[in-house]
Amino acid sequence: MEKEELRQELLKQLSDNVVNFEEDKVVEAAKKVVEEGLNAYDAIMNGLAAGMVIVGELYDKHEYFVPELLMCADALYAGLDILKPRIKPEDIGESAKGQVVIGTVQGDVHDIGKNIIKMMFEVAGFTVHDLGRDVPLEKFVEEQMRTDSDIVALSAMMTTTMMGMKKVVEMIKERNPNVAIMLGGAPVTKDVTELFGADGYAKSAGNAVQEAIKMISRLREMQTK
Ligand code: B12
């Protein structure tokens, strides 16, 4: 099989098997990606994560319910375990050093997207302090101060919990305006980011690290002016 044909076939297998919560088959396809020397980052984004987008659509159409979602997430994580150690920093296109505090805000247990963003930062060379999900808002402030991190990255997947981000931005900026705050998650937009007074936003994992690096240099430029 031609390499491109094999790539397409394996991406489809990863995506389909996340959707069908076939954990063993996801593992099998992920191992094949590694054996064939294909790009692990591509397999995560265009295979596993693409499958999870379809899962979201099935949930929205009431074809899938909570138990299915959780089984799909298990299948996605099983694939991530195999592919994550194989990502190369150059696949992400940037390499950086710094510290990030990350978490999903209070009241919100959605952490699949947050975990993917965390992985991107780790691969790009950042030290990541992961607070997990349903994180009390003050905890972000405390952890930033404890670690003296350059970036605080907040995730929210619900319109209700998204409002908590504004509070975190206010609390952190009040203490230290030089910390770069980045927002993300399905309901978050560029407009929301600006309205909440945060510094950066990324629609997906694909450009989160690049955006974070731009955000830090923007802030540093402002400080030297
Ligand atoms: C999986 C899922 C769940 C799982 C979560 C499992 C887990 N461990 O995460 C479970 C079953 C637990 C769940 C529960 C609920 N859910 Co739910 N869930 C979803 C679903 C189907 C998919 C989310 C997902 O994982 N997507 C895949 C990942 C890869 O994508 P992502 O999260 O968007 O992340 C990407 C980007 O957003 C971005 N990103 C994310 N975070 C960050 C952070 C930063 C800093 C940056 C830069 C980028 C970034 O990068 C990521 C990677 O590309 C969505 C539907 C949807 N279409 O999104 C509903 C959805 C989010 N859920 C919803 C709801 C309502 C609920 C429940 C209240 C349902 C209920 N009645 O019980 C509970 C909430 C519990 C709670 N208190 O949080 C609603 C929210 C509606 C709203 N707008 O407020 C949605 C939109 C479904 C819907 N249409 O109604 N859910």
C-alpha cells in the first residue's frame, strides 16, 4: 500500500474506532501508526480527535448518551497513551521553555480537550502544572503564584462555566498583569477572550502552542515599551 493510502486508512480506523468505542482496535491502529513510522501528531489530530468531533455530533443528535461518550473517551485515551510519546516537537512547529498552569474551570468536568492542549504544551517543552477539572477559581491564582508560571490556560466547555473564566482573569491580572492568560473550549471565541480581558485564544489544539508563544512575546513587548 502506498504511504499516503496507508495513512488515510489508519486515520479512518482511529476515528471510526473512537466513534464505535472499540478500544482494542484503536490500540491496534495506533501501534500500526508507530510501526509504519507515520506522524503521531497527525494521527492524534486527524484520527483520534477527529473521531471525538463525530462523537460530539452524535451526542448533539441524541444518538449517543453519556455512557457512550465515556466509552469513546476511554478509546481515545488508549490511543493517546501509545501515540503521545512519539510526537516530535518539530511536528508542532515551535519549541519553547516556560511554565503553564492549566485546568478546566469550576463546575465543568469536561477535560478531554484540556488534556490534548496539555499534551501539546508538554511536547513543545513547557513544564505543565495540571490542576485537573472542576477547579475552584482561586486555585488558578494560587498555583500561578506558587509556580511563578508564565501562562495560565483555562478550559471551559459550557456557556455557564465559561463565565468563571472572567473572574480568574480579573483575580490574576490584579496581582500580576504580566501573566499571559489563554482561554479555550467550545463556547469560547476571540470576542469572549477580549471581553474577559484575557491575552490569547485558540480554537483547537492545532495552533494553541503557536498562539501561546505569540501571546508571551506580545506581553513582553508591551512591558519593554
Ligand atoms: C464528552 C462530553 C461530555 C463527557 C465529558 C468527559 C470528559 N472527561 O471530558 C461527559 C459525559 C462527562 C459530559 C457531561 C456533561 N455534558 Co458534555 N459534552 C461532551 C461532548 C460530546 C464532547 C466534548 C469533547 O470532549 N470534545 C472533544 C475535544 C477534543 O474537543 P474540545 O473539548 O472542544 O477541545 C478542543 C477545543 O475546544 C480546544 N480547547 C479546549 N480547551 C482548551 C483550553 C485552551 C487554553 C485552549 C487554547 C484550547 C482549548 O482545543 C481542544 C482540542 O482541539 C460535548 C459536545 C460537543 N460537541 O462539544 C458535550 C457538551 C460540552 N456537554 C454539554 C453538557 C450540557 C453536559 C452536561 C451538563 C450533561 C448533563 N445533562 O449531565 C454534563 C456536564 C457535567 C459538568 N458539570 O461538567 C453541552 C454544553 C452546552 C453548553 N453550551 O453549555 C455540550 C456542548 C453538548 C450539548 N450540545 O449540549 N459531557
